[in-house]
Amino acid sequence: MLSYRHAYHAGNIADLLKHSVLLALLDHMRSKDKGFKYIDTHSGAGAYSLRSEFSEKTAEWQRGIGRHLGSNAQHPLLDKLLSAVQTTDTGVVYPGSPRLAASALRRQDSGACYELHSTDAKLLANNLRSQAAIKLYQSDGLAGLLSQLPTPTRRALVLIDPSYELKTDYQEIPKTVHKALSKMENAVIAIWYPVVDRDLSDAMVKALTAGLSQRVDCFELGERADSEGYGMTSSGMLVINSPWDLAQSMSTLLPELAAQHSLDGEPHYRCDNLIAR
């Protein structure tokens, strides 16, 4: 059993990027009346108290969502994310991707959320207990993704967000994504990745995009320049079948966030169209 718990990192700068992109993609899927299926391969617990022992141990959220709590966001995507953060008598609760998706699903939509960690799977079930449209699986999400495709309505939004605790993820994810696209070529697939070893993340992006004809956009947001001595300096979101207006929206959000969250005085972000269509 893998030991990774996202509770240590909830609300950090990587989540700002990941969840901003996810919210934009959910808006895109909702722009058409026809239903879609949301598939989350690494769901985590679904929601996180920022006063938990996990959050307090790392305090990563303070350099992430914490810098925006109580302020008026100028960008609509950040404003939407802040609106999803709950403030209660016992503290602040940050929404994971399953809760953000659950809030966006309509009657004609459905979801499938996978979480392998036994403790987080139980927390996820509790946090989504009122969401009948989402089916939960305590099993491997990459294998589960392939079993979900093609979806009945032929519309799908997929989030692949592993911890990369296993280095083999860098090779397995491109293989799975290409198999998924062979089953449903129009699926919108968003893959989160950390930038710890730039060569490793660049190699995965290259493998993911090899041979594709779909539109692909790549977004990154970081606190400092790449360095072998600092661990994760940035993270990225690669979006396959990316909506045409996603890059436009992110091109206004990312410079703003990069300037606000830089730890070395320089903005660190990426907003690139890798394959046009």
C-alpha cells in the first residue's frame, strides 16, 4: 500500500493550478446540454480541513490558497475556487477535485472516483455521501479508467492526478492515456505532474503527446526556478482535447498567480499550446 496522503499538501500552489484548470474544464463540459461523465483516477479524500494535523505539519496551504483567503479575487477561476472553500466554526475546509466535480454535475451527468488508499477511500465515501451521481471505487484508477471508456454519452472529462510516489507512473500514465484515447478519442484528459526532475517530467510530456492529433495545452506554475536541491519547484497540467478558450483564460490567470507566489522574485509559469487543432 502506498503511503501518500494528499492531506499534507491540500490547498498548496499545485492545487491552485490543478483546480483552476479543472474548474475551467467543468465549465466547458457544462456548456453543452448533453451529459458527460467525470472520471477521477486518484481522488484522495475529497475534502481537507486546513486545521488538521496533516495540514499543520507542512503548512503548504499557507503559501497556496492561504494567500487568497479573505481577499477579492480578480480572476473568475480563482474567485470560483475561493467560493468552493468552506469556512466553518472549526476552521477552513479545502475542496478536493471530487467535491469540485460533484458541485458541477447536473442531473444528466455522472461520475466515477477511484482511490486506492483505504483510509482516504473511507473519507471520500463520507465526503461524497450525498452524491448519488458519483460511484466510488477503492481500486486502481488507471485500470478503472479504461473500464469506463467509452462512456454512454460519448462525453468524458478525466483527471489523472497521481502522487508519482512510484517512478513507474511516468511511464505507465502515457501508456494508459494512449489506450484511453484509442477507446474514446474525444475524451478530455487532464494530467497533473510535478516538476522535481525536469528531464523526467519533460520526457513524460513528450511521451503523452507522441502521435496525437488532438489539441494539447500545457500549463505550469511554480514558486522558484528549477533546481535539484528544492524538491518540487513547479507543477503542470497537460490537457488533451483542450477547449480552445482554456489557454486564453489561463494566460491571464497564471502570470498573476506566478507573481504572487514567487519565492525568488521571478515569475515561473508556462502556458503553451503543444498541438494545435
